[in-house]
Amino acid sequence: MGKMFALPIIFRPLFPFLLCHKMLKKIITLLKFISLKWGRGRDKPEVDAECSFVFIDNKFENFFEQIKIFFDSGFLDAKKTVLIVKFYNSNYHNIDTVAKKLGLRVIFYLFYRQIPSLNGRVIFYPYNAQSNCRLILNRSACHVFLTHGESNKKASVNRMARLYDYVLAAGDISSQRYVKGGVFTRQDIEAGRVIRVGASLSAKCLEYTTNAGSPCLVYMPTWEGGLDEENFSSIACQNIASILWNILQGLNIKKILIKCHPNTGGRIRTYKSALALLINSLMEKDIDVYVDPNSEKFLKKYPELQRRVNSDCSRLNVLWGVVDVSAAEFMLAAKKIPTIVLLRQRNQCFATSEYMRMRHDALIDMDGVIEVNAAIEYLRNSTQEDEFMLKAFQKEEYLCSKTTKEMAEILIAKFHNEMRIGNMEMI
């Protein structure tokens, strides 16, 4: 009861409703589990012959935000795609709710026998999970890794990528990274196992901003990763506030938009307090701080700070970005927004020598002697014809003039055709 009276007065009448809603979610999730474990959910479901699959084994509740881009862009057709999702208590209700809103069919499974027949199917994998291997063993299907983000992190050179029949990549930088990382050979690239699809699979961001707005810098820190050695985040670094302030001073602007990775604080909870500390530090320097609508949730424990930050980002014009080694660099590049990348000496950046050459002035060593002047000049002088932006997103010749939807139709037809040829050769 004590917690109830701790609620603001305006929310107290809603407490019984909120409690009932929470219980209802748990009951619905429990009923689904019972169905999959002992009921009719154990049966192998029927699926239309023309459908492709997207296979997902991910415990994060918000992963749907990351794969939604494939449907929003038209790359995957909601009517011709079925999501095969591992059942977890933690995210079942959220996935089911969002899928219904998007008109997507989702098949949840506890056991592999509950997965529809894979024979003759094209199966897309947005996450390079170990559990994918079980399905990849079925050689009568075509297995395609499309990834949910392009970056120079270790995950982007995972040797497991070689198990897929095809890998969809953004451009030359991606292909070269795979070769340097020993995942593929140059012969594999020439044979077409890595298919360049340009920016069509890059997550959209900052769609609420406008070119007519006030000049602004966006800071997009990544999350802390599943393991400490995968932690590329700068948000908890002691010098992050001073670095951002110096960049703002160098660009002669006073507005910054902060957009955090949706998993921030998932492993290290103190990263949410680090965000609050950073915002406070910038505000003390008379900087106008804006927070992305999806990042406001990280400030729930700081209501006073939440009231002080700007939440209306619709009058901003994002001209430059500061990012960690993450997909954010490529998300902004897809929008032709030049970026500075913050590096940590403890992390290995799996980038090619050509990338390092192109981005040399745009890289800041967070653990060395901080020098931001070259990076500021890079931002000032960068144009939409920047070499990095051009090489990050290229398409195969036969896909160049195609829309995202047309490109997907061509690729799926190609995968089906090569499956048929392969099966005939095996007979």
C-alpha cells in the first residue's frame, strides 16, 4: 500500500487499473506458455507456400523496434512474411501486441518441432544468434543474413556469418570488412555471397526533425553491450561532457539532441544515471539539451530533469553527429549527416585500413590526449559527396535503379531460383 500512496495524486485513481493491466499481461503470457507446452500450440502450424520467414531468438523486449525497419521500408512484405520467434516470458506480450498493429503473423515456439517446415523457404536472420545454426542445417532452404545494423563492432565480423548462403550488406565498406575479418574471401565476394543493397536496410532516425529548423548537433551513444569487452559506449566516460561542449563551441551552436540506444542500461543500470549526469553538465554550461522521444524513458527516475529538457524536437535541423563505434554512424551517413566517432583504446575497431584513412580526422581517441579541432574541421568541411558516405552505401549493378520493394522481390526470386537449381544438381 505504501507504494500506492507514493504515486502522484493524479495517478492514484489509475493504480487499480494499472495493476489489473499488469496482471492481465502475465495471465495472457502464462496461457500462451501453457498452450505451447501442453496444448494445441504444440502442433506444427500451416503456412502459405509463398511466404518467407524471419527467424528471431532475442530476449530484449524492444528488439521489434530494430526489425520494424524491414517492413516500413518495403523490403519485407507483411502479407508474405511470417516471423518465427522464440517464446520468452519477458517479451511475448509486447511482440504479440506490436505485431497485430503492424498486421504481421508471428509464430511463437518453445521447441524446434513447433517451427513450420523450412523446405523451399527463404529464411532471413536479423540477428547472428547461435540458435540460428539449428535451422541453417536444413539445406533445402535458403538462409540469408540481413543484420539489424551496420557497424565496425566485433559482431560485424563474426565468423558465423559464413554459414549463411547469402549476406546482405550496405556497401563496399561492409564487404571489405568481411574480407579483412577473415569471414569471406575475395572469391566469395566475387561469387556474390555478399550482396550490396545500399541504405535500404538502414534504420531510419530523426524523422521528426526539419531542414528549416535551428542548427543542432546529435549525440547518439551506443549501449553497453552484452559483455564488457563489447562495451563501446561513451556515455559513462568522465570526459564526454567536455568533449561535446568543445565540439558545440567549435561549431558555434548551443543546441544538442541526445538519442540513446534503446538497450541503454539493460546490462549496466548506472548508464541511465550517467545520462542524467551528462545532461546536467551540459545544461550548467548553458547548452539547450533536447532528448529524443524514445530516450525520455531513461529519465523517469529524474522527473525534475525530465521537465527541464526539451522534448519537442520538431524545430531542430541536425547538421552534424557524434557517435560511438556503432550502427549510429551508418544511420546518420544514410541521411548524409557527417559524424565524429568516439573510440576507446580497450575496444577493437574492426574497420579496414581504407576506412581508417577516410575517417582519420573524424576519429577521437577517448582514452588518449583529447584533440577535437581536426574533427570539428572535418564536420565543417564535409559534404554529401564525402568519400565515406559514398562507399558506405552502394548497390549491386542489377539493383541500382530499383526501389527497396522491387529490390526485395528480385532478391527473393533469385534465392528461390538458385535453390531450385541447387536441388536439381543434388538429384
